[in-house]
Amino acid sequence: MASGLFTGEVVHVRRRPKQHRLRYRVFSLLLDLDELDILDRKLKFFAHNRFALFSFHDADHGDLSGQGPRAWVDAQLSEAGHDPARFRVELLCYPRILGYVFNPLSVYFCFDENDEAALILYEVCNTFGERHTYVIPAKPENGIARHSCAKQMYVSPFTPMDCTYRFKIMPPRDRVLVAINEADQEGDFLYASFAGRRQPLTDKSLLSAFWRYPLMTLKVSAAIHWEAFLLLSKGLRVFRHKRAETRVAVSIEGVKNKSTSPPRITETGSSAALARGKTH
């Protein structure tokens, strides 16, 4: 199977106006979107769209409507001018653990017929239940993809909106790296990364992850608020949240045969869908 489990570290480094650093041990699942039902049948501790120790629910991703994630990704690929049939799609994300998950960032790797990550979708979620997905051509060189895009959605009370994301990505093989520098007009000021090593996705590895990282997804949410308190105590400026026009939007960079690619608003994300995803 292409699916796997990656254990590693999340690192954040803030360079200005106050220095701040955090480091947490975490794990992520890498899910081939065409293997979800197979994993559901094969694994005792993993389920697709039902409760289990670990689970993946369609309603936690995409447009929050509950449609299959593969169908949603295929729609984005078509919008970007690509034939979805060319691609195998793997999603790097946190699973629900005992029914709860919050994914600040989920990454879809779209592998072409040459097994190269030709496009990457970055699904960014904030604590207000909003999400924005950036669809970007990957074009890796020597195993590393580098690209950038303008920030489109409010994420943190300590970062302004007028910023650029600069990505350095090592698509998942034996290891994975997702590294992002956030920059304003003065340059880079915030670095965030996840670096992990692959393990097979088995009941044994899932059970081991549960004991090594107990209630990890709850800790992710708790850590977000704890780190916010620490930053507030350091006197960082607070940028107030302005509600987005809609809770779900997509922007596509480098659209084939199109000169511009403004954010595309998706009119979904009802309160009911958000409740199912437990993303608040």
C-alpha cells in the first residue's frame, strides 16, 4: 500500500518582533485517497467515516460537504486545467483520535504517471472554522519543491494578512518535509515545519503511536492556545480576525491556459458540516 504513518517533529520559529520557538513530537497519517476503504477493512484501529481509535472522515476536509475527498481533489485538478485521471493523490494529515481532530494544515500530494509530485494542495484551517486551499504546481528539483503564494486567509492573531508563504517541500517517500516561511515586506519572520520518517500503516504502528502520542489531536488544539498565551505575554501586536466572506475558499496558482487565478469561493461549510468535523 502507498499509505503510511510518519513520526516526527513540528517546529515553529518566530524571528521578530519577538523571538519565540516551539517544538512538538507528533505523527501524521499519509493516506492514499484510493485506499481509504481498503484501510477501513484491513485495520482494526482505523475507520473511514465511522468511529474508531483512529478515523478519517470525509466531512473534515475539502468543502466540508462530506463528498469523497478524491472527488473534491479531482474537481480542483480539473479547475487547474489537469486531467484528474493522471494523478494518484496522497493526503498528509492528522486523523481523528477517539473522534476529535483539528488540522491546521493538511497537504495533498498529487503524483503523476512518472510518480512525481506535480501539484500540491495546501488546506489551511484556522480556529474560526474557516479554511483556504492553495493549489500550486510543485515542479520538484532533486527531490525538493520550492514555490510561493500570497496569504489569503486569517490564521493567527499575531501575523498580518499582507504576507507571502514560501514553501520548501520534500514529498513523502521514506521521509517527508513540509517547511513554510512566512514573509512580510521586511522579509521572513516566521518559520514552521514538519519533518517525519515513514513507518508502515498497520494496527501495530497505530497502537504504538497512540501510546507514544496519547490524545495528540487534543494536545494540538491545546498547544495552539498555550503558545498564543505565551506570545501575548511577550507583548506581540494582535491582529483582529475579520470574518471571511465564506468559510471555504480555493485559490489556484499557475492555472494552465489562464492568465490569472483569483481565489475561488466555495459556498459550503455550514454549521452542521463544521460540527461533524469538530474543527472549532
